[in-house]
Amino acid sequence: MTAWFQNWFTYEWSWFLATMVGILVIAFPLMLAVAMIIYADRKIWAAIALRRGPNVVGPFGLLQSFADGLKVFLKETIVPSAANKGLFLVAPIISFTVALIVWAVIPFDAGVVLADINVGLLYVLAASSLGVYGVIVAGWASNSKYPFYSALRAAAQMVSYEVSLGFVLISVVLWAGTFNLSAIVLAQQGHIFGLLNGFGFNPLLFPMAVVFLISSMAETFRTPFDLTEAESELVAGFQTEYSSMSFALFWLGEYGNVILMCALNALLFWGGWLPPLNIDLIPWFDIPGIFWLFAKILFFFFVFSWVRATVPRYRYDQLMRLGWKIFLPLSLLFVVLVSGWLMLTRYGAGA
């Protein structure tokens, strides 16, 4: 696209315009996807609870999320008189922005990525970990004890599960030999006997895929890990004092992170844009890779919604015990097992 713009502009302006177009091509569909998965979330919960869910606004209720968005847009933004007004308004912007910037390195197909950097996975970890600042600032700036308690819980929860997530990703990086997300996906092609595409089919990496899936639910505050919104203890979480679009930005950021975690599950363990089987006899290699990636994202989102509709909420001590006493030792153990296996097979054979 930069070359196309160079027909009218200098290289610098062409690069800038091409980058802006790429950002818009990712951001606008992502916002539309957030609206649709909120609708899908509610329909899945309703189906599991034998209810009908949204079915009035638009055909099959498809416009319900847009109606809800219009409602919050028309509401008044109320800032508590005792709140730190500057930080109070900045916090939702931080959460929403962090949820968007991570998508810069997410590959949708071979070569279809805004920034195909060599340290893409490190960028994802660094950018996603910034989300904790929006949560802490929102809880503290509200000058209310319930949002502040929730912000402290959320910060401890995010930090706890990021540790085990980091060790899980070390296992993936060791096997793929790169931090580049596109290269990690390509390393999964024909992974098991040349037939299967995905690290998740590997017995040494499948437990890490499960740990990553559960930890990604905890990172995005999804049930059963939604202790930041425990109604009986905290009223409504760190966004209790927010209204109108400032509240909607937290909502958009939360679901943007959910889609991101579903995408990372697909990219890191289940072949990303690759079909499940690496067999040329089946013509599914003719299907564009972006459709395979979207199908896998939708599957993992269904799992997220299914768990939310069926599993009861943990106590906070159970949440922390799972992160520190189970997932952390388990992920450390598999780092040792994966690195030892690679030393024996991949590097030991050539020694």
C-alpha cells in the first residue's frame, strides 16, 4: 500500500498514510466485532439458561448492542465531586487504548499484519500488561472504597496470572525458536508426524495450552475469575463510579481483550490461520487463512461464554492458590521438560 500511495506522495507521507489505513482497517472491524460478540455472549448465556436473550431490537436482536451503545452515549458523564477528575477521565482511555494497540502485531494471515516485528510476542506481553494501570488509576481516582478494593484485587490477579502466562509462552518460544508471531504460526505446520497443524497437539505443550486458556480467562476477569465484580462484596468493581461513555470504554476494552486472548490461544497453540490438518488431499488450503483464524477465535469465545454461564465464581483465596501454587509450578516444570526434550532431540542429535 505504501508503494501505491507513492504515486502521489513522498515515501514518508506514503508510509504514514498506509499505516493509518492499516490501523483503521483493524480498529473499525474490531469495534464491530466487540458489538457482535457482546450480542453472542448474551445469546449463549440465554441458550444455556433456556432463555431467549436479545430478540427485539433489529432482526433476531442483532442491533441490541448498538442500541445499548447509543443509550450510554446519550447519558450524562458524571464525575464524583471528591474524585481526581483528570485521572478519573484518563483511566478508561488507558484501558481502551491498551486493548487496541496490541492488535498491531497480530497476524491474520501470512503477511497480513500491521507490524511484523521480530519481538511481536514480547510486544504483546509488554502492551497487555499496561492494562493494569487503567484499572488501578480508575479505582484510586474514584475516591471510593469499593472501586479501590476492586482495583487492588484486579492488580494482584493480573500480576499473579501474568507470571504463569510468561512461563507458558517461554515453552512456546523454545519450541518455535522465535518471538515473531507469524513465524510461531508457521512453525506449527505439520507439527505432529507432518499431519497436524498446532502446538496444542503436542503432549508436552497441550497442558500449557490448557493453562494458557484458563489464565487468559483470569487475565480478562471472566467468570469464574471475576472477583473484581463480586457484587456481594464490591458492588460493581473498579468502574462503579463511572457512567456514560467512560463506562462504555471499559466495556469495549474488556471485550477487546477477550477477543485478543482468543486470538492468542489460536495463534500460539492451534495453528492460527492454518487448517487443523496438513493434508493436501483436502482442498481446505484453498480457504483463506483469515477464515480459519476467525473460526478458531469464535470457538474459543464460545468456550469463554460457556464457562461463564456454567461455572460458579471462585473465592479470592482459591483464585490466588490456583495461580501461585498450581499454575506457576506447573508452567515452570514444563519449561524444564520442554527445554530438556529439545536439548536431547533437536540439539543432542547434532552434537
